[in-house]
Amino acid sequence: MNRLVITLFALVAVTAAAPVDNTSPIPIVKQAADGPGPDGAYSYSYETGNGIQAQEDGHLNYQGTDDEAIEARGGYSYTGDDGQVYQVTYVANENGFQPEGAHLPTAPPIPPLIQRALEYIAQHPEENESH
């Protein structure tokens, strides 16, 4: 009986230590796309067999001007190695990529003295001009 227990324990240990096959393809279970339209608008979404979801809508801002830029809004979610579902929403435009998510780090608050200095500078622009 002890030999059987030791054999089973060894089998479980070897199975647990076996490498995970990360090379198998993950199926796309849902997919949609639209565009681009004549005004540059587009949208897409997809969902994979392992629970990844993503969607995005885009359009052209300031069309016909020197400031013309594409703006994209969207989001994605996935399950992390810790089993937690992570969600990110974002805007990407002429101001860069701006993600938001509960798990993303945020900047610390501006210290009060620096905030007061910034407010003073904003209220007294004439003192900031070079002569």
C-alpha cells in the first residue's frame, strides 16, 4: 500500500511540474468589424475562446483642418494568471493613449505648495513673458 501511495504521489508531482502547452491556437468565438467609412469612422470587436474581449470605435476629429486626427475609444478585458478579470478602457487621440483601469497605477497628488505655485503662475501670465 505504501508503494502505491508513493507511486501516486510521484505521478501527481510529475504531472504538476509538466510544462503547459501555450502553443495551441485560441479560437475567435465572436468578431465584428465595420468601416472604414468615407469619413474615416470604423469599429471592431472580438472575443476569444479564453475570455479575452476587445472593442474599439474610431472617427476623424477636426476633418479638413491642420489639426485633423483620428480618435479611438475602446476597451478590453482579460483574465490574469491570478484568476482576476482585468478591464481597461481608453481614449487615443492627439493627446496620446489614455488608459483607465482599476489595476493601473495613478500619479500621486500634486503637493499643496506646488499646486499653489501653479495656480499663481496661471493667474499672472504677464510675469511669465520674456522681455
